[in-house]
Amino acid sequence: MISKFNVITHKQYVKANLGLEELLDIIDYHTPLKDPLAKEFIKISDIIEQYEKIHFPIGLPTLQEMIELRMFEMGLKRKDLAVLLNTSALRISDYLNGKREITLNVAKALHQKLNIDGDIILQ
């Protein structure tokens, strides 16, 4: 396993990706974990993961992004969402444009009715 303190260079990252592609042609789900190739696969995967966590971080989506995603998934327009959340269409517009902070009641409704994770609501 790679130490947290080792810095992976771009050159090492590229080399690891090439090595991983080669290993993917050789090993499969039936390869035992004790097999040297499987151990090499895990080592290379750790290198790639460590590099990508630093250089390509994936954070949580914003609340506005999640609301818009749920609206799309549920086929809702802003006025439909306003009715669902028991607020006005103008407030929904303000929330989505970042002009107004959500209230506690709206936060609860977003979680309960749109199934938006609390971590996203609280960020």
C-alpha cells in the first residue's frame, strides 16, 4: 500500500495507468488475491487512486444542482416544486439562483420529499 506521504508524480500516474491496462487483459474476477498479478493490480490501483484524489477531486454537488436534478428526474417545473415544498415559485427561483438561503422547513421538505441528502443541504 502507498503511504499517505508519498507524492505521486504525473509520470508515475501515467505509468500506473498503462500498467493497469495491461493487467486488465491478464487478470479477472477469478484471479486469487494472493496471486502476484493481483497484488500488483491492487498496488497500481492505489497509486492511481491517490493521484486522482489530489488532482481530480469529486466533491458533493451543490444544493441547487441537486434540486435541479430531482426536478428533472421527477418531471417538475418550478411552480410544481413550489407546491410540493409549500412555498412560492418566486422563493424557488431565489433558492435556485442563490439569492436566498433555504429555511429549516424547506430543508426538511427537500430531504423528505426530494430525498436530498442532509450533507448536501447543510453544505
